[in-house]
Amino acid sequence: MQRRLAFIVAALVTIEFITASAQERRSVVLEIGMPNGAAPQLRILEGEMGTVSGTGIGKYGFVPTVRDATITIDVFDLNRRPDQRIAQIEAAVGGERVQTGTKPQFGIRAIRVVVQ
């Protein structure tokens, strides 16, 4: 009986651990260098979109994906319908600013990854 109870408790602990691991979410803190010189910081859930907008340029979206110490960032022009991906860049976490090569151009720096 004690052996069966120990097995059940171990199984429940394992299930709880797996469930907690599956619920872990990561956010990426990006610094977006804007054409006007502003550099807002956005904290964006991995795979979700953070946005910036500015007078004369409209609204743009940024979707980060974590790949080890590198972040892949998709850049979207939200002024067009449907939204159009205009760039994909890779930035090292804590590294230098990477230019998007788009018009308007953005300089993106991946500051850190936050595990929630």
C-alpha cells in the first residue's frame, strides 16, 4: 500500500512539474531606435507583437523569437493591409544595435530575455 501511495505521489509531482514548465513564458526586452532619434524599450512576449508609432512614419510591429543567445525579430508594416513583413533580423542578446535596412529604418537592440 505504501509503495502504491509513493508511486501516486511521485506521478502527481511529475505532472505538476511538467505543467509548470509548459506554462513558462519568455519575454524579450527590445530597444527600438526610431528614425526621429527616440529609442523606446518594449517588453514583448515571445511570438507576440509589440508596436511603435511615430508622426510621419505610422505604426510598425516587432515579433521576437528566442534562439539561444540570439533573437530573431520580424518587422511588420502595420500601415498596409494586410500587415506586411518588411524585414527579419537577428540580434545577439546584450549585443549591438542591428539596422533593419527598411524605409523607414529602425535600429533594434535585444537587451535581455525575461523568463516568467
